[in-house]
Amino acid sequence: MNMMFDQRKGAATGNPDQEIIPVTSLEEVAMRFKNDDDNYTYEHFLVQVRTSKRASPPPFNPPAPTAKAETPAPLAAAPAAKVEAPKSSATSAGKVDKDDISFLTNNADLLLQAGEVELARNIYRALLKSGEASDVAYAGLAICADREGLVDQAIQFAWDSVAFAPNQKGYQILAQLLVQQGRDQEASQALNRALKSLRLNSQEQAEYYKMIGNCQSRLGNTNEAESAFLSALQLNPSSDDVQSNLGSLYLEQGRINDAKRRYQDALAANAANDKAWVGLGLCYVAVDDKESAHEAFARSLEKNLRNSTAIFHLVKCAYEIKKYSTAEKMLTNYVEIAPVSPSLLYSLAGLQFHVGKRKEASSTAKKILQIRGDHQGAKDLIKRIESDSASA
């Protein structure tokens, strides 16, 4: 594919010197953005790809900071693509065509997914200098700053994005950053502002109210949290996440019957909601129904074996009701995939002993001593197993 880079010097004075430079990729264009000086204007640096059939890049979806970015598809244009500078009618007035904006932002998003933060930043800076789509540019710069650990700068860019023009992407980035920093009150205020200023469909409004409810719940503002969750359910009655969150709010308040009903509604909407199964189990524990609690915790682990809350309460219930088989199987599988502590391994050794797996119990106890050599419970269990074997 042949690409040409249209660079015009001194355009602002009305007497531009034009230089056409061949380039091989959008990355090279971005590097030229980076190395410019004040004698050049960015609006003359844009290129436009025209083809009879162009594949659309995936929609922007910023991953969590800890998530590993997926490798995007190659940035090369479709075969037989013709690349040319923007129309003079668009660039002479300092404007950027909508197709150019879409093309550049899509490629900036792909560069971000590929981990090319600096190249993506150069494109967003170019958009910002052009004076077009500044809200998009600021939102992109916020993501770039966050990727490099510059959280305060990222938050400021996100605020700039929504201040320039209220937009969903900017508000989502802003709320996510504020929540990550534990600034739930500010996040809640930003989300409320978004609800008032954006045109959102019912599903989107429900998601915003759910996030507000979570913020208020973490702040301990139970009335505000309940109001937000109920608003979310009015817009999306089938949301099992909101039902479960509301159940947790009621459980913390000691409203056991209300909590139980919300967890049951969540499971009616989605039986695979492992958090709702845990919540239901805790409701049963609160009314001393350990048998039902044991069953609920086991169901939770069937849906998500990594649920540490469920495994803890399942083992606790198993010892209390003296039913060890299910807990032993679940905990054996759990320790294979999750980080474990000596206390958790000691629980497993005890369960193995109670179901008659003496050899496995001894092996687990020895693993405990490898981690913590002074663990008296593990020592006593090994002695008891050895004594039983000798007497047999």
C-alpha cells in the first residue's frame, strides 16, 4: 500500500510551503506528529484511506488497568486502498472531516490495544490541535495517562473531556478512575451528572444507577444506595447483579427476609450468579439453617470455584453439621487453582481425615509443615494418623 504524507510549512501565515512525504504506515505518520515543530500545523498532516470495502475496527472498550490488552488485528488497510491527503476545502479552514476523525480514533484505539501508548497519544494530540472532536481526544489522552500510571493526569483529562462536551466515554473513564482511587463520592456525583446530561437508553441508565448504588454502599449511605438500586431495577427489572447488590445491602442492615427475597429474585433471573448463592447461604446462616446454608455455598462453588467466601463458609458449615464429603471435594479442587494458607490446608487435612482419606490427610499435613514448620495442629494430625496405622 502506498501512502503519502502532506506536510505544509507556515500554513498559518497564508504562504504554505508544501512537501509531500511518502510513508508506509499510520505509525510513521504518528511519529511525524511527535517530531513536529511550531512551523507546522497538524490539520495538514492528516491522511485519508479510501477503499471500496474497509473493515471496521472493533468498538472502543477500555480494559481495566490490570487486564492484559489483546493483540489487535494488523493495522494495514484493505487491498487496493488508495491513500490521499484530505480535501483542501476541509483543511484550508482548519477543519477535519468526520471520516478522518473516525479513521484516526479507530486506529488510536487499535494502537492502545496493542500497547503502543505513545503512538496513540500522538494521534489524540493531533486531534486536539485540529480543534475537532476535543472530547474524544481528551478521553483518549486520559486512557493513555492511566496506562502509564499517571492517574491524577488521567482524571484531569477525563474531566476535560466531559467539560468540553458531555459524552458517555468520558464519563465512563472518569467514574472508573475515581472508583479505583476510592473517591466514591466524586464518582457518584459524576455519574449523576452524566444521567442528567447524556441521552442514554434504559439499559445504560440502569448501569449508571447500579454504579451509583455501589458507590453509595461503599460510603455507608444505605438510603442513597437503596434508592439508586431501586431506580436501576425500575429500568431493568431482570438485572440479577442489581438484585444481588440490593440483597447484600439489606443483609448488612440485618433485614434478612428482604435480603433473602432479593437473592432469590437474582437467582431466578440468573441461576449462575455465584454471589447471589453466597448471599442466600448467609441468610440461612443468620437464621441458623446450616443445612440449607451448606447447600447454597456448595451451589455457589459449582458456579465459581474461585469464590473464597463460599469455600470458607462451606468448610465452616461442614464441620458444624458434620457432613464432610462435599466440602472435602470442593476444597481439594480449590487448592489446585487458588492461593492457599496453612489454615486452609489444615481444614482440608481435617476433612480428608474425617472422610477416611488418611494417606491424603497425612500428605496435606506435611505440606503445611513445609510452609510453617511450627504448625502444631499439623504435627498432631500426623501423629494421630501414624498411631492409628500402627494400632491397625
